[in-house]
Amino acid sequence: MKREEIVSAVRSQPEVDVLVVGGGINGIGTFRDLALQGVSVLLVDKADFCSGASAASSRMAHGGIRYLENGEFRLVRESLAERNRLLKNAPHAVFPLLFTIPVYGWWSGILNAPLKFLGLLKRPSERGVVVIKLGMTLYDWFTRANRMTGTHALLSRQDALQKHSHLNPNIVMAATYYDALMPQAERIGLEIVLDAEAESPQAHALNYVTVTGADGESVQLQDQVSDQTFAVRPKVVVNASGAWIDFVNSAMHRPTRFIGGTKGSHIVVDHPALLNTLNGSAIFFENKDGRMCIFAPFEDKVIIGATDIRIENPDEAVCTDEEIDYFLGFTEHVLPGLKVDRSHIVYHFCGVRPLPSTDVDFAGLISRDHSIQVSEPNEVTRFPIYSLVGGKWTTFRAFAEQTTDRVLVFLGRARRGGTADLPIGGGEAYPQSDDQRQAWIETAAADTSLPTERVTTLFERYGTRAAEVARYTASGADRPLASAPMYSEREIMFLAEHEKVVHLEDVIVRRSILGLLGQVNGDVLQQTAAALGGVLGWTPEQVEAEIGQTSALLQQWHGVPAERLQLRAPDAHA
Ligand SMILES: Cc1cc2nc3c(=O)[nH]c(=O)nc-3n(C[C@H](O)[C@H](O)[C@H](O)COP(=O)(O)OP(=O)(O)OC[C@H]3O[C@@H](n4cnc5c(N)ncnc54)[C@H](O)[C@@H]3O)c2cc1C
């Protein structure tokens, strides 16, 4: 159904079993699970899907090796199981990645865990070889029955320095282990939304719809596109608005103090020597202040992050100059001799972790586990509100399952099926071997008469959904975007037609990785807006307004210089 059809269906039938507020990964996961149970469910987000913390993660599907030190064995075990499920269910979008940890001492950090247990640890001290070896052994042990990646290893100082040319020579060893990378995390979220709607005619998802209030049995919604307000009458509200949970509960006149969010920023740098030093793996390391930070390869760029700073208002979270100084400072320490400076930064992003409210001093020690906080019905709101506090990207499915189980008990309904083995989007019927993948690509190329290289690109981007994208792009005159030829005009039109695109920015920074890779310039904005406008019926004034808004967003929130966003080739879209 098109967006306007969903809005009018909801307006004419406002009763719904569950309203999920927040289309980040936790809200989306819950939406899908409820849809599968045949529950009528509406998901709304005040912005685009996966535009909050779910767009700002380090893109790791990981067990969280450092949580072992906090004694959070249950969380690590669950995260590793979920990481493996992501690798299996979304093989087109989640890939095993080798991590290298440079280690500077042998025995240091051995007291972190007992001190934490005794409540005496204010800030963890540097972890040495023994602690890291112990952690990695446990990590491998947790996944022994269902191994989806290689196991850990220790590298001698000499081997590590040979493999990673600029690594700090003061290391005594390096350790390597596997986790996974989700380069286009936002696309995974979107595909789950589409899967859920395809699964159930009673499941609808609307981006750019804000919860503004509640009264008795009703929740007020404001459509950001038409500026109209309307109401729904849910039996249960799942508040999955992440760092905004307390704001949403207050808007519904049920004030809470569940969240103590911390913001985290990343920068994306264009630095071939740094990419070369990573040599295909991520470097995960401990900075002098006890924070674990990362250099991760991302196509031809490197992502560097992240900070962990308390913040009150998530709408103000942006990567600051001080955070950039922090990143450049630790790069100098971990990879001395590699000159990385501001001129290499092509993009930055920031988001707020929806962590539980706590008085722990050091943000890195706040648990990354999740919980469901229940506000029982009362005279103000006649429905219960289940607030989803915490949770990592990696664990969204398990969190959603636990939430769905609670909701089903409340509704008196039985679970029909689970999500543990459910393929996600283009992970459906995914060819398993290299030969099968090649055969798949060749068949799709023959069916559509598209060149094999083009179908390969689409397959790498969309998994088996590439068949649909290829058919669409082949069914009319197409051409590559002049300044970003790895995307084509009809591919952008496909996204507009099938992927709930409302604004130009949805495509530039979430449906595609054009923004993240720093590949957006004035021409790309112009050509993409024109392609979208053709499908979405934008007037020339709307096209200009969309370009202006996205350009402002890229400058203000992602550090893209205004000069780069000027139109450089006026005939690029002629
Ligand atoms: C810097 C950083 C690095 C991270 N790295 C990793 C990692 O590598 N791996 C990992 O597993 N996890 C990681 N995480 C954690 C993970 O990203 C988050 O825990 C997860 O994305 C939270 O998802 P969410 O759905 O709860 O919240 P969000 O994604 O923030 O979604 C909440 C949504 O609610 C919407 N909303 C707010 N108010 C309203 C309203 N009034 N009406 C309607 N909608 C509303 C917002 O627009 C938003 O889209 C990281 C987080 C950060 C910040």
C-alpha cells in the first residue's frame, strides 16, 4: 500500500492491537514479530526508519567481547547467537569480519573483572594479553556448537607489525578474532519493515508520523508530510523510541526516567594508506581513557569511532570538533606515522544509545543489555506502555521476541511462529556457494539483458531482491548517475516506488551508501532528486526544496562542505 493509502486506512479504522512508536531496529523487529503472529500492528516513526541510533552504530554485529569483563555472560552469549543468526538470515548484508586487537602488556587489566564485581571499578585499566586471551577463549566457547566464523588467534609482535604496517611498535602482541560487519545496517531495517508488511495485511508502517499525545484510549499522531493529525486506539503501546523514550512517555502524560543516553560519533575518512594498514580487518583497540575504539574498513573508506558521552537531548546529538580531535589523537597513538587529518574526513555521523538511566560515572561501564519497562494502564492512558530500554543492534531480534511474548500474553494470544530462522529481505533463497551465486547472477543477467557486472553490483547490494531491481531497471531507459555511476537513475526510481521513500535524504543517507562514502555532490543531489520526483510526483519547487533540505542536513549534521554540494555540471541531468 502507498503511504497515503495507509494513512487513510488507519484514519478510517483507528482500532489496532499494538502501536509501536519508533522505527529504529528494536521497533522494527517488534513490528515484524507481531505481524507474524497475526496481530494488527501500526509502526510509526517521527522521521525515517532507522534514522536514530540505528543509523549511527559502528555497524558491527558482535558479541561484545568487552562485556565479559562486566560479568555480562548472558548478554554476550545472546549477542553471539544473534550475530550468527544475522550471518545466516541476512547473508547479503552481514559479513564475517576479522578484528585485530593490539596489546601493550601481559598481565594488566586482570583485576578489572573482580573489582567490577565488588563495585570498586571506576574505570577499567588497560587489558593485557592474559585477560584478552581469556575473553576470546570464552567467546569461542560460546559459539562452539554453531560456528559461523573462524576462531581467535594470537599474533607475535613481529607478525602483527608485518601485517599492519603502521601499528604502534610498543605492542607486545596482537590478538585476532571474528565478529561481523553490517555495512548497510539501515537497509536491513527497511527490508524487515517490507517483509512484515508483505507477511500480514494487518501490519502497516509509516515514517514521518510523530506521536504527539495520548488521552484515555487514544494516541495522537501527526503526519509530518500533510501536517494533519489523527488518532489511533491501541490495546497496547510499545514505546521503542530509543533515546526519546522518556519524551514520548511524557507526551503521552505518563512521565518516566528510564533513559540515560550517551551519544557516540564516527568519522569516515578517505585515506588509502590507512585502509591498506587495516589489511582487510578491523582494528579494535583500547584508547588511553579506557574506551574501546575501532578502525573499520568500509568499501574504499575507513570508519573511525566511537565516543560515549552523556547527553540529555537526542535531537542535539552531532559530532563535535572535540570528538574529531579525539579521533585524530588516538589514530596518532595507535598508528603512529600515518598522518590523518581533517582534510581526509568525508562524512561524520552521530547517534544516542538508549542506555538505562544510572549513576555509573564511566559511560563505558553502563550495561548494554536490554529490558522492558511496563507502565500499567491507569486513568490517563487505558492501555499499558511497554518501553524498550537499551539493546544493541545485534540483539534486536531477541529483544523483539521477548517484547512480542509479553504483548501476546497481554492480548491473550498464542505465538504462531518464531523469527530465529527467518530470512531477511534479500537473504531469502540466497545462493550458498560461490558457484551458485555466479549462476544466480548469470541467470538474472540473461533474464534482463543487463550486463553481468551490473547484476553483480545489484546482487551485492540487494541480495536476491536484485532480481526485482534488475527487472525494474531493465524495463525502461536507464543511465548511471553522472557523478556516482555505481547507482543508476532507474535504481533510484525503484527505491522511490518500493522502499517507502518520502524525502531525498532517505535515499542519500539511508537507502544508499552515497552519503556515508562521501560521494554526494551537487550533481548527485540534482539527479537523484529528479529521479525520485518523477516517481513521487514532485513539482519543480518540491525538487528544489528537497535538494535544499538534504544539502542543509549534510552540512549541519554530517560535516559535508557546502562547496562540494554546489551543482558542478549543469547538464549532468539534462
Ligand atoms: C555510536 C554508537 C555505536 C554503536 N555501535 C553498535 C554496534 O556496532 N553494534 C551494535 O549491535 N549496536 C551498536 N550500537 C547500539 C545500537 O545502534 C542501538 O542500541 C540501537 O540502534 C537502538 O535502536 P532503537 O530502535 O532502540 O533506537 P533508535 O534507532 O534510536 O530508534 C528510535 C526511533 O524513535 C523515533 N521517535 C522518537 N520520538 C518519536 C515520536 N514522538 N514519535 C514517533 N517516533 C519517534 C526516532 O525517530 C527513532 O527513529 C551503537 C550505538 C551508537 C550510538
